[in-house]
Amino acid sequence: MEKYDIICKHFDDLTNQELYEILKARCEVFIIEQNCPYLDIDGKDIYSDHIFIKRDDGGIAACLRVFMKEDEPNTAQIGRVITTVRNAGLGRKILHAGVLHALNVFHADEIYLEAQTYATGYYAKEGFEITSEEFLEDGIPHVQMRRKNNT
């Protein structure tokens, strides 16, 4: 059985191999699996902290990014949440780590994300609430969700 440790690095601290594996995993899930051609490399990675779990072979089992939302003071944003190893509880583990990072490292008062509509229950388990009507992002239904810092 593989051991899954959470790694957190700012963009500048990622190795070339780690960055490659993160981008490869995101491409595999968002572009290939979901058949959604879009520009994944959007300029936000360079000022994000990347939280990820590696597989034994060095590939990415799960990852997300966290950054401060540009237009909202004290609000962190979580995005690009994926798992490539399914049914191992890694989605919940990586999201929980992202929330803790936003609260404890960025000291965010609120966390924002845009969730694919089918996944809202996943985010709700971590305290996120839907705060918008459904909208299409790259042809996929999404909603905005937020989580207040309740500590």
C-alpha cells in the first residue's frame, strides 16, 4: 500500500519535475478526461502555493493550488483541485490541507472557489456553501462557493 504524504511548496520552490508532473496531471484530468480544451496555464501558478501528493512513481496522486484572491482582501482562492488516484480518500485529504493552508498560512478570513456543479457535495463536506447561480466555465456547469473562517 502506498503512503501518501502532503507536500506544500510555493511555485518558486517546485522542482522542474514536480511542476511538470502537476501540469501533466491537470492536463490529463481537466483537458483529456473532461474533454475540455482550455488554457490551464493561466498565470496564477507563479504566485500560488501548490499542495500535492505524489505517487510512488513520482506522478501526482492529488493536487490543488492556493493563492490570495486579487480583488478581495483577506480572501484566499483554491483551484485546480484534482485527484488521479481515485477511491483512496485523497480528494478529501488534499482539500482539507488546502483549507488549512489558506486559514493558517495565508490567514484568510474567507476561502473562495469555483466548483464544477456535480462536485458541490464534495466541497460542502469541508464547509463550503454555494454563493452563486450556476454558470458555464469552458462549457462545464460551475457555481461559486465560499467558506468563512469560523475559528
